[in-house]
Amino acid sequence: MNTPQLVVHRDKELMAQAAAARLITKIVDAQASRGYASLVLTGGRNGNGLLAALASAPARDAVDWAHLDLWWGDERYLPEGDPERNDTQARAALLDSVPLDPARVHPMPASDGPYGADVEAAAEAYAAELAKAAGPENHGPVPSFDVLMLGVGPDTHVASLFPELPAVRETERTVVGVHGAPKPPPTRISLTLPAIRSAREVWLLAAGEDKAEAAAIALSGAGEIQAPAAGAYGRSRTLWLLDAAAASQLPRSLYPPASA
């Protein structure tokens, strides 16, 4: 586990714009070195805010969108096109406005798809899709994502891994069905912590006063079962991107002065 790096911005709008610029650079660098890049998207207001900022960024055309692989960290198990699904929101914020290769976009299954109400079968299918995309260089059943993004919930949840629930305790599987999530809808699909930790870089996004306590808990040495965000880290880098409100309960010694 590497020591998390923190970047604190003045407000959520600036945080989204700076994160979008940072992400463009990361994608372009990866594509320059190997011809493609691989991202895991997150939903929620901060994840969608970043995608909207990316859509309007002047440098977005530097990205070779046709050679970008997109995955999701979790999904609400709802019908395809439901406005509450993360992939629906991502398409509206960015994906429908850039020339992606549809074969490289990997949404999680929907509840009206081939697996019906069987969320466990849907999770197994997504795990198989990940394993198929993993090459010998990945040393495991998940591709080595360049950047895996996660929103941090007020209860410290990331993806759909909620404190104390079975999904956050999973150590073998890469994708699980989630039942009884404490926020609606109760049925979801989520990457597990082992899958998350396969990423080269994990970026955790938190903006707003309602995220301040969660950030403080997760960065204070809490256990991952009680605070799932504490267990989300990348192989080479873990980056927390916060606004001043979300960082307000952190000791000043933990992070440098606001970058903007």
C-alpha cells in the first residue's frame, strides 16, 4: 500500500476542472507509451462533474478516444437507460459527445438484460469480461487500469462497497452482486477491493461538507471494513482529490496548501 497523495482545491468546480485536465494528461501519456489507455469510471455528483468538465475541456481533443477502454466501478442494477444508472449519466455527461469505439466501452449488465433479476449472474458475467480483457502482463483476472476513479460517500463507501456489508469483505472475487445497499436502489453490482487495487492509480473524489467526516475517517488509519475508502488504493499511486469543504476536517499537516 502506498501513501495517499492529497490535492485540495478551492471549490468543487475547480476540483472537477483540474481533475479533468489531470486525467487528459494521464490518458495521453498512456496512449503515447502503448497506444491505448484504460479507465474505470465512477458515478455520483463528483464523478459526473469530472466527466462534464472533461467534455468542455479545450484539451479533450488531445485524447485518442477510439483507443480508450472504459469500465465501471459499480452500477445500480436497473433497466438499461434508466436515468439513475451510472452508465446512463456518463453517456449524457461525456460519452455520447466523443468518438469512442463501442467495443471498448464496457457497461455493467442491466436488470432487463440476459440475467434478469439474477444480479449474482450479472456480476459473474462482468468478472468474466474483465478476465477476458486481462493480458499476461496483468498478472491477474483484471486489466491493469491506468486510472480507476471512485467517489467517496458520506459513510466512506466507494463503488458499492458499504461499511460492514459482505461485499467489502470479499477477497477472492473481482465483481460481486450487492444486496441491501443502505442507499437506493438496494441491488447493485460492484468491483471488489482486490479488483480496485489492481489499478495502477486510484483517484478518490470528494467535494462538499457532507464528505468531510468521511475523508477524515478514511485518511486517519481506519480499517477498510468500517471505512471502505481506506482500502481503496492503487499499485503505484493513490490520489485524493478534494475541495476545501471536504478537506475541512483533515489536519493541515496532512496536505499542502490548496493548489488553486
